[in-house]
Amino acid sequence: MIVLGVESSCDETGLALYDTSQGLLAHALYSQVAMHQEYGGVVPELASRDHIRRAIPLLRQVLQESGIDRHSIDAIAYTQGPGLAGALLVGAAVACGLGLALDKPMLGVHHLEGHLLSPLLAAAPPAFPFIALLVSGGHTQLMQVEGVGRYTLLGETLDDAAGEAFDKSAKLLGLGYPGGPAISLLAEQGDPQAYQLPRPMLHAKNLDFSFSGLKTAVLTVVNKIPVPMSEQDRANIARGFVDAMVDVLVAKCMTALKHSGLRRLVIAGGVGANRQLRAGLNAAAAKRGYTVYYPELEFCTDNGAMIAFAGALRLQANPDAARREYGFSVRPRWPLQELVL
Ligand code: KG4
Ligand code: ZN
């Protein structure tokens, strides 16, 4: 079975073809980062318009790369939510238009389920069950995953998401959008002793997170430093921020593993690309005999492959999940816990 995946929930247009017997056949991505950089963040209307421009050329690209004819597609999976309403509508409209034209069944996929299952696309995928840390621009959640569609929320952020805290703190340091990779790189030059920033909810008796205070701590430090801030000051603050963030994420993951009795940890979402987080998790897990699984770097951030893949897994579990229904609606807000198989 060949599934076409269409992702357009934010500022990346992703298309991919996944074959349940051969694996990923092709995937193509267009990132709008350069366009939004000028505004310091994603401009929803510009994002929607750009998805319209990119979707069909990317479709042609994946068809060409995979060498398959469009009529060989068995089902089309598109990101139905959560995300930016206008951006989601473009992907849904493109996907359902294609489905109608090709007479193929459709399947709306939950973006976070795509992220959550993306580590299973790796060469050495984890087996179920596992603990998953989902750390993206919009979400920070710890979940126990028993199988496809069987997710239990263990804890989540009460305010900012981890990626959001990265982006907002990077902005305070005068770094561009998206701030995660930039602040991570700068932190490598920083002195870990210079700024000890708060570790929010580190000792709380639950698995929830809170990152808005950490961002405010960055603002407070920035405001105390005489302008212009030196490059070393900025690196030191970046280091203080990254160390605090990593400490909290690592500690909560270890607690979740300990309480659940599970030994496998899966990291998904854009912040999962962060090298300090990976180093911290690997060290803590090795000490305790746990194994950490990551998606391939290119599948950490938004992409079409994870949507095609999640769609294919859902269809394997329930062939009736895809329908020849071409009227569509999107769900900009859609809690993962509401998903059923
Ligand atoms: O998963 P994703 O592509 O989109 C959402 O679904 O939100 O995640 C994007 C987020 C952004 O906040 C970005 O700054 C962050 O992931 N990010 C990183 C890194 N690469 C991307 N944060 C820290 N370190 C990185 N290397
Ligand atoms: Zn995402």
C-alpha cells in the first residue's frame, strides 16, 4: 500500500510517499523560514499563500523521485491539525482535491501523532511500549505509548512549549527565527558558571513543565547587562538557558521512565534535534540502562514523511480509516488524547 502524505500545519510544506512494504519511497520539503525571518516569526497569511505555491511542485518531485505513477497511490494522508488554520486548509484542500481527481480515499492525520511515530522511520526503530517526549514549537508533552493510537498523557507544559521558549529567548538575545538552532550553537561558546538560570518545576511531584519563567529569567539577565551586550555575554546567557532547559527535560524523562517501569525513551519534535538535549539524555539514560531513540535529524522538524507514515500505520491497523469523502475540515486545536484508532 502506497500512502501520499501532505504536511502544511505551519511553515513547512512537506510531501512524501510511503510504501508499507518498501518503506519511504521519496519525500520533499520546502521550508518557509527565510520568508518569515524578516518578521521574526511565522506570519500565518504568508504561510498559507506559500503552501499553495509549493504543494504541487513538491508532489511532482516525490512522484518523479520515487518513479511511481500518481494512479499507484492507494490513499492520501494529510495533516488535519493542530496547527495554523489557513495553512492546514491549504494542505487539506490540495490533498482532498487530489483524492477526488484520482479517486483515492482520504485520511486526516494528527500532526503530533506524526511526530510521535517519526522515530519508527529510523533504521533501528524502538519497539512498543515506550515513553515519548514530544518537544516542538507548540507542544511539550510526556506520553506513554503502548501502540499506534494508544497514548496516555503523563505531563505537559502549563505555559510555553520548549521550542517556544527557545525561540523567545533567542529573540531576546538578538538571534533570528527560528531561535532553537541559533541559541544552541551560541551556547557552545558560553561559560556554564556565568548564569545559573531557574529550573522550573524540576522538583514538582508531577511530570508537568513550565517554561515561561525561564524565558523571563533570560529577559531579566539581558536587562541587567549594559548595552551593547558582548558576544561572550550572549553566549553565556545562551548556555545558562540551554543548561536549565536540558536539566528539566532530562529529569522529567528519567522520572517518567522510572515510574512506568519502561526502559525505552523516544524523543520527537523539532527540539529533539538539539545536540545538548541529546547529549544530556544519552548520558542520563546510559547511567540507568535505558535506551533513547531519536528520529533521523531531517524528520525531527516538520515533514511529510511522518504524515505519510502515520497515515500508513493507521490504515494498516484499520483499513476503514480512509474514506472517499472529499469534504474536509481542519482542527487547529486538537488534543492528542482525543485520538482513537
Ligand atoms: O516540530 P517543529 O518543526 O514544529 C512544530 O510542530 O512546532 O519544531 C519547531 C521548533 C522551533 O521552536 C525550533 O526553534 C525548535 O523546534 N528547534 C530547535 C532545534 N531545531 C529546531 N530547538 C533547539 N535546538 C535545535 N537544534
Ligand atoms: Zn511539528
